[in-house]
Amino acid sequence: MPQLKFDRVQLDQLLRAGKKKSEIAKLFGVSKGAITHACKELRAGVCTAVALEAGHKIAANHLDAVAQL
């Protein structure tokens, strides 16, 4: 696996601060495409974490709905 040229946590902080992807790319010395790719990975990671955390609640509600039938 290749060495990361920038920190994903720092990337997230810069995005939340309102920096543009092109500004962040210049700051880290990478292409805008690399930043875009990392942003997609961050979103996928967040979605996965949310789904895993909320999964048991969804399953419990579904089981209750089936029991009510």
C-alpha cells in the first residue's frame, strides 16, 4: 500500500473549515484528484460507521414491526 502524502484527519478539518479542494491540494502538494479521491473515502468511512452504529436500532424496529403484524 502506498505511503500517504497527507493526513486524512487534517484533510477533514480543512474541509470543515471551508477550504476549497484546490487550496488543500496546494497545501499538501498533491493533485486535486488525490484530494477528491480522499474525500470520497472519508464519506464512505463515515457512512459505514453510521450504518454500523444505527444498524441495531433499525433491526430492533423491524423486529417490532413484524411482531405487531
